[in-house]
Amino acid sequence: MPHAWKRFVPTALLLAAPLPTGASQPPAPASAPGTAAPATPPAETVLPPVTVVPFIQPFDLDATRRMSVQVMIGGKGPYSFLVDTGAERTVIARELAERLGLVEGAKLRLATIGSSTTVPSYRIAALQMSNLHLAGVDAPAFFGRHIGAAGLIGVDMLEQRRILIDFRKESMQVLETRRRAPSLIKDDDAIVVTARNSAGRLILSDARLNGKRIDVIVDTGAQTSVGNLALQKLVADRRANRLPFVATTLGAVTGETVSATRTAIKRIVINGMDVNDLPVSFADSQAFRALGLNDRPALLLGMDSLALFDRVEIDFPNKRVVFDLPDGASRDTKLRFAANYVDRGV
């Protein structure tokens, strides 16, 4: 008899139409009284190298193991926003936008884990996380009870930065970075995976199931890992499921309930790293279609899986994701990294 397990997955927000005219930049600071404005350096001036300065932001792990950081909006707050590497756009709760008196912008059509939907947007002129000032943005708005927070920090705010998540210390660093910057994780057992960019998301380049290539997207905004129907078919055809397929539901940021099927995949290999007994829900999601990943096996790797690593580094400009394996797990031994959800009946 099928069982229903409810999962909340506010993930993969994608802009369909219309495209906003762009984010405004904050005004340049005015010169102090009696001080002449600095002259523009001549073209031949050699500027100093870029300094990479870390902004360390503690985060709370909510009941679904997603990340919540404290954000100031126009000097007010702080408000808890989730960091969502699976969301193209930064999102604000509609109740908060109205309470702050933000100006409503254009209607935006977005694809979510459930379907495509049209939502209002609000202009956020100034957004700050610790000492990190983010550009103004026209943020789509969903009801806070469906987001599970006051908003989401999407890849539009992260595409020129990198994120270092330390699950042992429960801390996160958002860093300014540059092309060809070395990885921050230097451990011998770290797995470095290159990626390609699709609509701001990083899709891991070397992931396989039974030798068949699959697309994997690291999604810090999703509670659980979600696969498309092409991946479900591959798992069924290769008998790669550890548990029987059971009925489940996923909750989207729109509030709709999405029918899905759930199991645990026996083994996925990511650049030589075995991920065993991985719990995955499969859904016919509009989000995969918007990414062009509807017909090929694809997986959104959620926080229930990421939190099993010691650290994860996501570097958008360098198209790189680094996984720091937990103690006792190594690609050089027979002991493999396993989610170990089987005994929980999930």
C-alpha cells in the first residue's frame, strides 16, 4: 500500500518572462566637505590586485536543514533569508514586502518545482548581509508561510561569489572571488567537481548512475533531493533503487502540492565519490523543463544530502563545487560515503 510522505521543497525558481531591465547600482559616496573628488586614474595606471575578503555569516539550520541567514533591507531588520543555490532569483515574502512599503514592480512568470506561475515583484533598493552589500533587485514575492522564511537569496546575488558551508561548525562564508582563485578546502579527501553553468545554476560535470551520465545540481534551498522522471525511469530500468517506490508529495513555494514518488538510490558516483542509499523524490517538474533537463536524467541535490558532508564549497565564477568527505569516508578505501536513510524507512 502506498505511503504519503510530505516534503517541503521551495526550489529552482526560474524567470520565464518578462526580463527586468536590470538592477540599479548604489550611488557613489559623496566627497567630504572641502575635499576634492579623486581624479580618474590614467589609462596606463596599474591597479592593485583584487583583494578577496571573507564575510563570515553564521547561519541557522531550520527543521528542514536549509540555511537561514540574517539580512537587512534598507537598514531595517534583520530578517531570516534562506540561501538557495537552486533559485535563479532572490525572493521576498509578500507580507514582508508590504510591511516595508516596497514599491511593487512588474508581474513575473516563474517556474517552480510544481508549475509555472505569475507572481508580483517588489523593488529592494538596498540589501545587506553582514558586511556584504548586495545590488538592488526586483524580487518576486511569495507568501512567507510557503517559503519558510522571510525570503530567499538566489544565484542572482551569488553568481560573482562563492559559498563555503561548514556543517561541523554550523557557519557559512560568502566570499568575493575571482577567476582562477584556488579552492578554500585543501583536505586530501576533498572531492573537486567541475561544473557548467545553466541559467546561473552549477550542473556537476561528472556524475553517473550505473555508468550512465546524469546531471546533478547542488540546491541548498531544497530540503530533500528531487529527480526528474527521466532519472526515475533510469533507476527503475537499472533496478538501482534500494527501497520500493512509494507515493509522496512535495510542497512548492506557491503553496501547491506536487505528486511525487520516493525511493533510495543504491549508488551514484560523483567524480569517483560514491554516494550510497541516497533518498530521492521524483516529480514531473516544470523546473527541469525550464533548465532544458526534462528529457535527460537530472537530480537536484538537496540539503538532506549536503549536510552529511563536513564542508561544501560552491564557487560560481570558477564553476567548481568541492565536497569535504566526512571522517571515515574516502574514495581510496572500500568504505564509501552513504546517506544511511534505509533504516529510517524514508
